[in-house]
Amino acid sequence: MKKTAKQIQKDLFTKEFKQYFNKKIRPHLQIIEKQRIIHVIVFCLVIVLIIITIVIYPHIPFCQNKDGIVNLRGLLVITTVEIALAEFVRKHYTNYAKKLCFVPLLSFIGDIQIISSETNKNMMDKYISKLRLLPKHDIFFCDDFLCGEYKNINVEIAEVDLRKDTKRSKNRYVQVFNGLFIKFKSFKNFKGYTIIKGDKLKIGDNSKYVRLEDPEFEKIYDVYGSDQIEARYLLTTGFMNRLVKLSKKEIGKSLTVSFEHGNVNIAIASTKDWFEVPLFHDATDIVNYRGILLELMDIFSIIDILKLEQNIGM
């Protein structure tokens, strides 16, 4: 029997994971740690440069007008560039660390891989563009893209940033969604679409409202769909009860679900950077990687909680 996300989370604190970590992951980490130190030094130098700029800039003659008033716009431009440089250094390290440690790290769970192929990302962009679950977008960014099998289900997880072109000269592109997108095959057959969204979330479109006989569920979620009967077939009492329980967990507070194109699609709105290897923490520390796996298991726990792997009794 395959382990559930909760069981794997417990395994992360056993000797088994520590032994696995020391044998499979730690050999890669000395190289990462050397790079981390270099990136920390560069990052700190940029921060020092920002401080020096703020202190010295007002006293430079050509940074003032004829009346001796400081050109604040120039100061803002320079510091913005320097802050962007500091963020680039941090991001460069996290991406570098992921490439080296993610493959052996994910193998502890099973057949899960990190995908860097632009072809796969473009396919994900095209698929998301067809969904009613997420807002229409013009620009698609994909930071992390994981693909693999969990409890005999092919799962795709993407950390995405969707932006819409407003056709304005200033602040032309507006972010319409940022967070995690999860996709896997539904074990229930359906022809139309059903969208479940929180009352406070602006995700979805103007579809037909579906009325259900669960007042607690309807206080938390709105359901829209193309077919009232099909929606009730998908949203059984057991499914709704589990979704209500999930809404009380941290990962479930901003969660929306849709049944579209033969798949179950889940969106989790979030501003956090998922699966990040921290810059200011020893790269050889097991805590870094245990935290990444715990976050990943939180995501897979959605499948366990909703029992979406079952063909009957959703």
C-alpha cells in the first residue's frame, strides 16, 4: 500500500530520512554551501552599496538642482536598480540550489521530477488558458514545475504568475493570479465543467450558480457549472464535508477547485515562494530540505483529504 502524505510527513522525522539525507543528498550540499557563501557575500555587498548610495547621494553636487534640492527621482531609480540586483543574487542562488538537490530530494517521495523544459511550461500555459478556474491572462510565468505520480495518479504542480495586459502606458501588466496550480486526472467522468471557489476570491467566470443542500458548504464556497445535475454528481456529501474541513487548514484557506477537460484542477492563491532553499541558512542543514518536503506533502494531502484517488464516494 502506498503511503499517504501524512505518513510521509512523519517519515521525515525518522532515522530513515536522516540516513537517506546523509547518503543521497548531503554529497551535493558542500558544493551548494560554497556557492551560498559567495552569494551571501555579494548580496551583503549590494546592501552596503544601497546604504552608501542613500547616505552619499544627497551630498553629491550634480544630484541637486540649482536651489540645492536633492533629485529624489534619481535616488529612487538608483536604489531600485540596486534592490533588483540584490533580489537577482538571491534568486540566482535558490535556482542553482534547486537544480542540484531537488532530484535526489524528490526521489524520497517517489517518482516526482522537477521540469525545466520550456515545451512543458508552454503546454501548461495553453492548458491554463482554456480553464474557467483562473482569470484570462496574456503573460505566463512558471517558477517551479513538478511532475510525477502520487498514489497511482499522474500529478502536475506548477508555481505560476499570471498577468493581464491592461493596454495602459503605466503599470501596463496587472497580476491576476499568483500561487500554485495543481492538475490531475479525474476518476469520475463528466462532460461540462464545475467550479468551486471561495466567496472572497476573484477566480472563475460568470457561469450558472449551482445550489446545493449543504448550508455550511455554501457559507464558504460558491459553485458554478454548466450542468446542475452533473455538479451534484461530482460534489457528493462526503466530498463537500472534506472540502469544508480542508478550508480550515492554512493551505485550504485560498483554495479553489474545478472539474474541467476531464481533470481536477486546483488553484492555491499565495504570495509565498514555494520550495525555496534559503540563502541565509547553512545549505548542509537537513531542516532546509525537510521544510521543502513538508510543504510538498501539504499539497499532496489535498488529494488524501478529498480522497480524489477514489473512483467511488468522492
